[in-house]
Amino acid sequence: MTIATTHVGSLPRGPELTPLLLARDHGEPYDADAFDSAVQAAVADAVERQVAAGVTIVSDGELGKVGYSTYMIERLSGFGGHTDRKPAADLAPLPELRAKLAHIMGSQEFTRASCIGDVRLVNLQPLHDDIRRFEAALAKLPTRPRAFMNAASPGLITAFQVNRHYPSHEAYLADLVTAMTPEYEAIVAAGFELQLDCPDLAMSRHTGCQDMDEADFLKVIEANVEALNAATAGIDPAAMRMHVCWGNYEGPHDHDIPLERIIDIVLRARPATILFEAANPRHEHEWKVWAGARIPDDKLLAPGLIDTCSNYLEHPELIAQRIERFAAIVGKDRVVASTDCGFGTFAGYGKIDPAISWKKLAALREGAEIAEGRL
């Protein structure tokens, strides 16, 4: 079996699509037909580019969303306002670096709403539009590849949309389970693999939960995994993947919680495939943690083998060596070659040049073929 290649989901929106996404996010007037046409064209182009780069499990690039962690405010009730967040713990004492990063990566102009009322599903049409556009793009291909769509996990939503309403974190999660389950089930019913984005299990330790002690944080993410499992109880684990990361930004990351502190909780989640950072300098060494873990036989590892914060183009031989590390742990057939994070996490925000994104994905394919030949 050929080693599959994939990525975390988000791709660069581009200068034509970004203003439309931000206008809609800000509640400004926009041309709905023009928006739909622009997103459809962008998705079709992204799917073709993924296939051309040799990606075997493709996505729609999340091109109809302003960002992976805030899009649900147009689908769910209970969110409002804009709340500025504290800087990440590693960047807080480095104002000059924060300014440089903002200059290079762009400003995060999306709305950072808080939870201010009961969370209820009110409009799933944007998801149906995403599915329709993705289906149309895939239909143009001579052979349909495996395909996945992203969705925010309940815990991710609590990390980005701060609770100002519910009496407890668990109460907030309970309503999110009910509200998000239809989205998860609709993605799988459409024939796509469901990716649950879960940076709350790692990144939130040094962002939204930075003022907690570690024991309390671990209780929070245990509750988050329980909520994810409840929301996906009716879905085959083999049809799901989850992504865990420490934040898709260039910084010291010296406040990241070590993988060994959270890995047992991560492994309790139902999705069969686990995507995680394994290429950046702060986490590449943690392949040894996976080697020492009790990984259930039904789990697949999808390590990030290329960095998404640097325009350096990884050599295919390096990628092959990284694949071989994980193949030695779980076997070649249980390894999927992936990326550390997304290439376009938020509209108008990111350091990677779009052209480099496609070069990196092509290098990922080359590295997988080298490893395939040796394994």
C-alpha cells in the first residue's frame, strides 16, 4: 500500500477571496452570488493543485471560512461581541517580536466573539454550501481521491469563543455537543472523512488556559475529549481524524506543554487518525514519546513532516527519514504523511508564500515515495 499524503486542511485564501470573507465575518454588505462564485473557483483550483502535487487525501482548503476556529458563529446562536485575547505566554514578554510577526504575517482581522447566550444550531446552510462546492470540484477530476472536511471540535470552540454565559466549562461543552453533532454527521454522510481540529488539547495551555495550573488544564482537556467523543458517538472512528497542535505561528514556543503530559488524553479520543506536529524544532524530538506510548492498534499516526511556519523547502530525503521513524513505531501501513498545521489558518494571515505551499506538498509526496521504496 502506497504511503498516503495529506495536510491539515486550510489553504491560502488569496487576495481576491480574503476581502469577501472578512466582509461577511464583520457583518458588512457583500454580494452573495459573487462570494459563492469566488469560493467555488478557489476550491476547484485548490483541489486541482493538491492532486497535481501528489496529495492523496485532499480537502476543500476551508476556503469558504474566514478561519478554522471562528466560522461557527455564523451557524450557531449564543455568540457576540469582540473580545481581545491575551498574547500567548511565550510571546507576551516579546513585544518587538509580536510587532514583527504582525508585519510579516498580517493582522488577525476576524471577529473574536465570546459565548454570551445559549448555544444552539440555527443555520447549517453554510456547511451544505461547502459540501456542494467541494463535490463540484471533485467531480471535475478523472478519478475521485479520498477527501476530508474540517470541523471545529467542541473544545476548540470553547478555547476561541470564551465562555461569558454558562455556569461551567462542562455546561458550555454540553450544549456544543448538541449543536455541533449535526455538522459532524453531515460531513460523513456526504462521503468525506471528518477532521476534528483540536489545538485546545495543546496550544490552549499557553494561550487561553495560561493562568491555570497544569492539573486544572488537564481536567479541562479531559472534558474536551469526552465532549468530542459524545458528539461523534454515531460515527465510525475510521471515518474520523483529529489534529493536535501547539499553535501555527513562529515564536519561541518555550511554554508549550510537552506531548508526554497530554498523550494519554489524546489517545482516548475516538478518531482513528491523529495528526500532530512533528517537524518544527520544538516538537520534532517527540517521536520518542510516540515510540514509548501504548498506541491502540486501530490508531493511525499522521505526523507533520513539513513545517508550516517557514518558507524553507524540506528536502524529500529528510521527509523520508521522518516517515521511517514513525513506520518503525506502528508500521508503514499505519502512517500518513502530513503537515504540522494549515497553510492558511485565517484569511489574510500567514507567513508561507502560497507558491511555497504547493512546493512543500510536492516534496511531501517525493519523500513518501522515497520512504515507500525503502520500507
